[in-house]
Amino acid sequence: MKKSGIRFWLIACLLSSVATNSIAQAQDTSRFDIKEYSFLLPLPKSAWKYSHAIYVQWVVPPKDWTLDAVTAPMFNYTGKYTLPKNFNVQAGLSSLIISNRLNLGPFWNYSTGNFHFAAGYQIAYNFGWLLGFGFNTTLTGWEGQPSLTAGYSFEKTSVVIRGDLYSTLDISLTEGGNTISANERFLNGYSVTLSYEQRLTRKRTMSLGFKINYLRYHIIAWPALPASKYRYFMPEFQIGLNF
């Protein structure tokens, strides 16, 4: 694992601890139920409500990619709109300017006591472009992304685990005006994310996440290896703030 990724994780944990302790001293001691303010927990909620969050995502590419892969953090914006009968629809955009991923789809949620569950399916669109450094290249691709989520809520904190499967529906690479398109669908891979969410202010939470990707390609590193026939493990660190 790269030292930069470890440093990012340690800094995120330190900021979380300092921010929580400082704000806790300044705010009142009124009761706080994280189920009312959580963004990550798969909760059935009243219909027609919108919530959103921002994230910083630091992906650690495998050693085989490190000479060409982009190692800067990506920024993500995710929104959630609740629907009747325990459904919601979620959309998110992750971007590093030259590497972008947009995903959209419905989720069904169920809770019993402090345990919470969800099943969802999203369609994702990947777009990458790189002009310069010897490149004149763009990449586009569509993926199906089914997922299962489980969470447990305490009074002011929660723990959430989520598994995603990535099935590539189409991928095309354009180099200097020539386009190469994959003629078959294939399983890109899967990921497992473990997140810890906690109270930050009276009506806000923040989260720390650790994600393991096992993929043939990742949008953040597409200039290095757009679609390999091998899968690679890629750790990912996340820090998020809801609104």
C-alpha cells in the first residue's frame, strides 16, 4: 500500500477526532439519534426528501500501474431522493477532471430495530479524456452496478458495510480519431466498503470509509490500463460530510 494513501487515512482519522471533540465542547448536549441524520445508513424514510454528501476518495493503484496511473484524490458528490414504499433513488459524480464516473439508480430499504438493509441497482457511465503528455485519448463506458448494504446504528454512530458488483456493458477507447470498442460484456470485478459514521454537529454527520476494489480497470487509472484481462486489488480511503 502506498505511503501517500496511508498518510491520507491517518490525516482523515485525526481530522475526524479533532473536529468531533472541538464541536462537541461547543454544542449543547441534546439527544442525537443518528438515524435521523445519517446519509449512509440504508433507512426507510419519509418520501420526497432530498439529502446529499461530498466525499474525498483516495484510490491506491497497484504497483503495475504506478508509472502511468493518476494517484491524486477524486472528489465525489452524491445525492439521495426518497420515494414511497421504502424506495429511494441515488446519483453520484466522482471526478478528477480527466477521469469521471456518473452513477444513477434505485434502492429498496428495510429496517428492524437498529439493523438496516438495502438492495440497489445503478447504471454507471465512465468518461475519461487526456490530451497532452503524448496522449490524444478518450474513454467511454457503461456499467451495471448491483449492490447490497447492511448497517447497524448506535445513538450517535453507525457502521455500514456495502458490496458492489461491476458488470461492464460497453467500453470504447478513442485514440487519435480511431475508436476501439469491446465486442463483449464482461465482469469488471467487485468491491467491499466498510464505513464508520458519526455525529459532527447538531444536524450533521461525517464518515470514514475503507474500500477494497478487485477490478480489471478503474476509471481513475484508465490511461495506464483501460481494460486488462487481469483483476487487481486496489485499496481506497474515503472521508465524507453530509448536508
